[in-house]
Amino acid sequence: MHCSGHIYVLGAGRVKVSFLVCAYNEEKTMEETLKSILDQTVKPDEIVVVNDGSTDGTAGILKGFEKQCTVVDLRENTGSKAKAQMKGAEYVTGDILAFTDADTTIDSRFLEHGLPYFLDPSVGAVSGQVLSRKGNWLTAVRQIQYLISQNLYKRGMDALDSILVVPGPAGITRRRLFNPSSDTVAEDMDMTLETSEMGYKIVYAPDIKVYTDDPADLRSYIRQTTRWYTGYFQNLRKHFSSTPVRIKVQSAIPIFENLLTLLGVVMLVATVVFSLNLVFLSVFLLELLVVEAFVIYGVLKLGRKDLVAQAPTYFLIKIVDLVVWLKCLVKELILRRGESKWLRADRT
């Protein structure tokens, strides 16, 4: 059953707003996610939840929300978030579709801040800001990564109209543009690039905030990072020839960034083993200052004092990221052994 509605007036027309959530074994976070959607200052007209063959207590939790939501129960897990989204999309009737993950809590003003962007008919989708729930040292490092990628890289992408990903936990799009594909394991990047190819603008809106449950152990962190990098390379193969030039340039930047990281590691080893390289040391210290600046920003804006101690750890995790990136590069671009399994991080 559909939740009690609120018709949002957008421009001259009355627009119906839907929310889509897909869940697989999310008993630890499902209730909090749905409550955050129901607590929106601008109420969605419908909430569609896909229970993707969960084997834990997710189904029981969803029974408590049947009066407010449309619950789609799948007997077997699809093995892909995109396939679950395809099933859910069959039940979506809104003009504007917001989506998040079942391990994510959204800010109460998510829709209030996000919907006005669609007054511009050229805007196809809006990318929100993802924040990591406070956990341990590893989630603190992920939050530092978010601060840098969103407040530096994504703001630049927004200025150049070249955003590559509307993240799965924090996105809003026009329903007619929502066309999930299981060709890649990064369905959010896939849909974003398709939207750009159709000539629509993608907007970054940092005031649309969500709080997600990031991996708290190294195994889960590597699985999540593997999925991200694998999906990146798969989408590069799928979309590179058909995307606008500005997107082509932007999509190639992560390759250069990781190659520079590899060069930095080699130079660091050479510096330690042979002799001190003042030029490299200066560049390293400059990057450290940049990271520290964003850590301070995070402490001031988010009240996350735990980030300060993990700034040096950020550089160690970059080595882990580099190894995962190289592995995915070889597997996806050189060996062409495409990964089709949606690698899921463990919940805490």
C-alpha cells in the first residue's frame, strides 16, 4: 500500500514524488532508513521498498511499514542491486524519483532541498552529499575521503558540468530517466553517464545530506572499494565512446591520479632506500597539508574530532586502494574478466 501522499508543486505543474529503496539482509538498519524517509519535511507520495530475497529479519521489519509503503518481496536474491531496482521501478508511479540505500539515514530536508533543482528542465539528476556514520578508525578514513572527493573533486565536476556519479545512497532523478542496467556493478555511475549522454545536466547539491554505514573492517572495505573500481572500469568501457568530451576528460582523471599515486609510492621507497629527495618530500608535505585542511573542515562542520588522529592513516589506506585499483585494472581492462557479482560490505 502506498504511503499517504504530498503533491509537490513544481513550476506550473503538480508533481508526484516517489522514493525507492532496495534491501538485502538489512535488519540492522532498515527501520532507521524508512523512518528517515517518512520524517521528511516534504513528504514523498509513495515509498517503494524491494526486499531482495533477504534471509534475516528484514521481511519482519518491513511488515511494520506496509501501511506506509509498497513492499515488493522477491523470493530469491537477484545478486544485483540494479536488478532489484528494475523490479522496484515497475511499482514506481512518481514523476520525480529519489533513491537511497537500506543502510543509510537521510537528512529530514533531503527532498525539501533537492526538489527545487528540477525547476530547471535541463536538470536530469541531483547528486547529494554522502557522510559516514561515526564508527572506528576505518570509517573515519572513509569520511576523510568523502570530504576530499565531494568538497574538492565533485564541486569542480559540478562547475564543469561533468559529474560522473550520482551516488546510490543520495540521488534524485526524473522517473523517465531512471533505467537501471545490470551491465556493470556500479549501477549509479551507469545511470549517471546515460543521463549525461541524453543531454541532461547533473547537479551536485551538498545540502542534500545522507549518513551511511561504511565498512568497519578491512575485508569489507576492500570488497566495497573493489566494487567501486570494478564498476568504474566497466562503465569506462561501456560509455567512453558515447559520452561528451568533458565527461571523457573527467572519467580519465582517476587513472592519472592513481598512476601518480603509484609513482609517489615508488619515489617514497627510493627516497627511503637511497637518498632524500627534497622535491618529492615537498610535494608529499603539500598533500598532507591539503588532507589536514579537509580534516579540520570536517571537525568544524561535522564535529568529527576523531578524524584528526586518522589523517596519517589516510595515506596508508591509499596504498590499499592503489593495490585494489591495479587488480581491477588488470582484471577488467586487460584480461576482460568482468565481475558481475555485487560485492556487499558486511553490516555492523
